[in-house]
Amino acid sequence: MATKTIKIDDIDGRDGDDVTKRDFELGGVMYTIDLGDANYTKLQELLDQLTPFMQNAVKAKAGRARKSTPDTLART
């Protein structure tokens, strides 16, 4: 008796031969998610857009919320 495993895309619920576990890193933390090719491409594009922000950000210490500064731009 054969067993068939059906993989479901975690974003859109679609099943397909292209759906597989995809690993990615964000902020030094590894994640895994089941995605088809289209959603994996979207994820890669989003991560590429985040790259300059992550490279220029400073890791905040846990437990201390940073107070926001008032908006210095004049509003009309």
C-alpha cells in the first residue's frame, strides 16, 4: 500500500508539487515554512527589501521599550 503526502502552502492553503519546506533567516533567527514557488519568490523579495533596514538597525535590549520621539516635522 502506497502513502501519498500532500504538502500545503502555509500562506494560501494551496497544495502542489512545488510546495516544500523553505528555510529563511531574519535577524539571526532561522525559520521554516511550507511554501510553493510563487509565495517563496514573494518571501525572497520581501527579505531583500528588509535587508538595508536590518543592516542599519541596532538590536534593542529585551524588556526595555524605547520611548518614541515627537514628530519634528511641521504639520499643516
